[in-house]
Amino acid sequence: MFAWRTYQSRTVPDLICLGKALTGGFPLSACVGRADLMDAAWPASGGEAIHTSTFLGHPVGCAMALAQIAEIRREKLVQRSARLGSHLLRELRRIFPVRSSRLPFAALGLMAGIEILSARPRAGHHCGAGGHQGNVCGHGFILLPEGAHANVISFTPPLTITRGQLTDAVKALRKILCCF
């Protein structure tokens, strides 16, 4: 369920902080880590709250998170996202043909980003990722600008997106892009 990448080697994090999608909308957060680190940070409770938070492990939220994890496993959504991520890369390559060793996009599973490297605006359009946001939204999709300079268009669809919806989102992006 987790993805991380380093450029030199594979790294496994000691701790991961989670929120938002754990329950599909109900407030809940978690800190997941190696047992030795977690045991050292939070000794056994004698009944008192050792760690408190606005989104403390409410029983309803915890039940929702467990149900969400079970659904992800049952529907094999992690494996499905890898397959759809390959489809997304093929679709993006249609927009951005590979001309050098540096691609203007990167992806890991269904998470992808398209870096807007140069801009040649068409009449009535703004360039840069932020300028494309409203245009894509007008076609029924939400793609957000990210990066230090807001020059990356981010794809972060739900794991349940259909292949057709993904293809349609890329087609909408292709229609409005002014920079290629």
C-alpha cells in the first residue's frame, strides 16, 4: 500500500505518518513504524492516554480503516494501480514523445506528474501547470499544480478509477496543453 523511491537505492522508512485516505473521509491518522521504535516511543499504557490527538484512534474510525484495508486487498487495488499506471505512462508518451533521456513526466503506480518545461501560450490560455488546472477542470477532471514552481501537473486518481476514465483524463489534458 505504500510507495517510496530513492535515486541511489531502495530505502525502507522507519516511520510513516498517515491520514486522510485511511477511512475514505472519516477523520483518522496514524503513525506506523518498526516495533522497536514504536515500543520505545510509547511504553505500555496503564489506562491513561499516552498519545493524544484530534484524530486519535476513535473506534469507529479504526473500524473504517480496517474495512478500507480489507477492501483494498479484496479488490487487489495495489496490483490494479500498477497495471493502470503502465497504461497511464503509455497514454502520456503519446502526448510527450521520448526525445531525450529526461522525460517530462514521472510515475509510480497511478501517481504521476507532468513537468511543464516550456510555454507557448495559445490565445486565451495560461501556461504553467496552474494555468492548465482550470482548463482540465472544464473537461470534468481535477489535476492539481504541484512542485516548487507550480510547474508540475499532478495525477493522483482514486485506485478505483476505470481505464476509460484515465484515458479520458489524458485526452482532456492533451486538448488543453499549450506547451509541447
